[in-house]
Amino acid sequence: MPDQINSRMQPSIGTFPAPMHTSIYPSYFNVGLGAQHNQQMLMPQEQMRSQQCLAQPQQEYFRAALEALRQQQIEYSMYMERAQKTTEAAEKCAEILLLKCLTQDQQTQYWQDRSFIVFGGDTGTQYRIRRGSAFNIKAFRNEIHIFSLCGRPKITLPVADIMLAQKFALELEEKQFLRLANRHNIIQQNEMMNFVRKIAGWI
């Protein structure tokens, strides 16, 4: 009787599962582990092979991007070279046209200091047009510089064409040109500077 009771009290073989060791239940052991831990579980060769597989498309992408950038730089250099040659040719043609429209004295002045003198068609004011495109016109009264003017076409033109347009505007439509051009009064500036010097006690 006691033997029967003891046999009933003892569990039979196979009633409880075996211990969950990693060697017996590897799938149970890996459940819930992060990707970083799984990466560490890989063999070094497999890990290296996986990194190479991931890096190869990136290398191909960057190689193609660098090649495209190099090609763009070559095309831009060729474009700038052509544009520079075109600009130089346009400047030469514009200068030839300007010289043809100048008198002999004006041509001599131009070759000396790249400027020439014209007289206003309405007021007879003396103007000196120097090579440039911004405030390159100086007005003189009794050989005294009284103000500067800035007026040019809206479109982009060679410098010689701008100077020629300014010449025609002053000779043919001086009042209209003076109304539209930006003006910088030199006499007022000098008077203001003298006033400031007097206040400061410089003179």
C-alpha cells in the first residue's frame, strides 16, 4: 500500500518538459532578442559578407554620382569657355562700331584714357563718358566736376555699346536722359564736407 501511494505521488517520466537549454531549444532561446544581439550572434565571416552586400549598392550609387558631377563640371567649363570667347568677340565688334561713330578728336581721347567728351544737345553741358557702365558719365562746368550720371539700357550689352548709347542720348535727348538717369551731385557733397569741417573746427 505505501508503495502504491508513493508511486502515485511520484510523477511519471515524461510528465514535465525537459529544461530549456539552448542546445536543446535554440528557437526558444532566440525569441525576443534584438537585431543587434542577433548580429553579434553571427559568425565573423557571415557578418562581413552581409556588410559587403549592403555596402556594394551604396558604393555603386556614390560612384555614379561622382561621375555625373565630373561630367557636369566638364560641360560647365566648356560652356564658360565658349561664353568668354563670344563675349570677347562681341566687345571687339562693339568697340569697332563705337570708334566709327566718334570724331577724330574723340577717338584720340578714347585711345589715351578710354574716355571721350560730348556736349549736351539741349544745354551744351560738357560730359566725359569713360569706359564703364555705372556712373561713368561726369558733367563739367568751367572744367569743374559738378555731378555724375548713371544711365544705361536695361538689357545686357557690351560696354562699348553702352557708351555709344549714352553718347547718342546726351547729344539727341539730353533732357530726357537727365530725367531718367541716376544723379550724384558732387558740388553738394563738397559743400556738405566743408560744412562738416567747419563744425569740427578743421578749417
